[in-house]
Amino acid sequence: MSESPTAPNASSRSADTAEPAPAGIDPRGPRFGAAVTAALLAITLLLGTGPAATTLLTVVALLFVLGVARGVQGTLQGLAFKAWVRPRLAPPSELEDPRPPRFAQVVGLLVVGAGLLFAALGFPSAVPIAAAVALVAAFLNAAFGLCLGCELYLLQRRLAPQH
Amino acid sequence: MAVHANAVTSALSSLVPAAGSGLAIRATLIVVLLAAASGAWWVTARRASRFRPLWRHPLPGRPEAPVAALTSADLSRELGARATFVQFSSATCATCPQVRRVLTELAATEPGVEQVDIQSEDHMDLVRRFSVYRTPTVLLLDPDGAVHSRTSGPLTPARALAALAQLSQESTRSIDV
């Protein structure tokens, strides 16, 4: 309560974010990527526990690493979308800020990474559990455009210590 | 399609020993999981996209909450003579630009209606004060700055207009009384 709010941005643009907004991306790109991720996670779940499932979940984790490092447009799914899917679609009606889906990639990596970590520590059921959680998020993103990872951003900010 | 699925199934069962019956169970579980997720999404989205009046009933054992209100000092600008839409946005919010466009358009066409965009990261005090858990969240303020109703998620112009009409109707009624 001590900090008194300075003028909230009254105009239509969010000018008070420090860095300029990066170039927009086609919003269908992340959804296509999420569909691919969801398919991989569904196969992981079908495999149950064992080396095959762990390997596939590791592949998904590596895809998330690419997304965290380069943004969703830099993942293999993003490149595939750009090369094969987007040329077949009409131009997008609007572009999307690439930062929210990139944050969601961080959340996805944390979930899948935790599953792999616990599996390595001797809890093999962590693989299907992590795959199930990530599958729900990827499926909701692909099917309805809901970015579950993005929703967590403000919750995480609220949990940060109050000053 | 069925042949295809069978081929995949047998391929998977050969990959994983003793997966035959387990596979059917797992496939069923996946379908149930995704159906449950879709249902939860549908219910949540339906509920969130409407403007809901503020919950004024106190929790048991808690004092009655005072009417939540924002002043022009909080916002560092004048409130709308008729209504003010306060939008909470954030850097990782994919839906915020769409909602901002709807509200900016509304503020431009409806007399006495103002639109304020709050960058949540910079105003965590307001985020906590108004129990904002997700972005975009939109508060609709009456001319005195009291929160009339709120909504979150994607917003259609029709929904925003309906909430505005509701607010105007209630204000007129209270003046009559």
C-alpha cells in the first residue's frame, strides 16, 4: 500500500512497459505448436512408464527449451508452421505479442522438467503425471486458444514478496 | 481411420511389453481427461465473460467488506461522468489487446464513458486490493468510482454495452428514489 500508483496508462497503448514490444507473430503459430506438443504428450501417456515414455517426454522438454530460448516462433513446431502451414492459410487478421506464449513455454518446461527430475529420482509415475498436466494445458491452447501458462503469470507476481 | 488406429495400437504394444489392455485404459483416461478439461474451460469461460455484480456478502467471521471503490487519485485521471472501465493488463496477456480495443472503441463512441488501462506489474497494490487473479480483468465503475461489476477474459462489445446499460439503469433508479 505504500507505493502510490503513478498515472496508469490512460491511452490505448501500454507505453509504460520498459522495452518496446517485439514484432507480432501469427497467433495461429503457437496454437499449431501446442497441437503438436499435445499429440506428443498423448503418445507419452499411451506409453505409460518406461524408457520409451521418458525419452518422448525428454523430446518434449527439449522442444520447450527451444521455445524458452528463442520464443515459440523459434521452436521446431514454429518453424514447421512457418514453412508448411502458414503459406496455406489466409493472412492473420491480427498479430500477437510473442512474450505471453514464450512465458507459457517456461511453465511447460518447468512441469515437464519436474516430471523428468522425479523420474530420475526413482518415481517413474512422475512421467505420466507431468505428461497429463502438460497435455491439458497444450490441448486447451490448441483447441480453444486458452494460454494456461500465461494465466499463471499474475498469480506468480502476486506470490512474490510485497514491498 | 480405425485401421490406422489399430496399426498405431499394435505398434505401441510391440514397443511396450504388456501394454495391450493397459493401452485401452490409458486411451480412455486421456479422452476422459480432455473431456473434463474442455468442460471446465467451457464453464469457466462462460462465467468469466459476463459482467458479474460485486460479491458483497461477507465470509463467516469476517467483517462486511466496504464497497470497493477507485478514486480519480488512484487512477491519476478523472472518472467518466457515466462510467469508467478499468482494465488490468499484463506483459504476458494474449487477450488484453483485444479487450483494450473493445473498450477504447466504446469510450470513443459512448459519451461520459472513460477507459483506463492498468499495467498490473506496476500496480500490484491495486491488483491485491481488487483481488485480480488473471488478466485481462475489467472493473466497471459507477460515476462515484464504486465497482459496479467485473469480468475477465475475452470481451465482446455486446457484453460491455450490456453492462453499461445495466449500470445506467441502476443509477437512474437510485436517483428516482
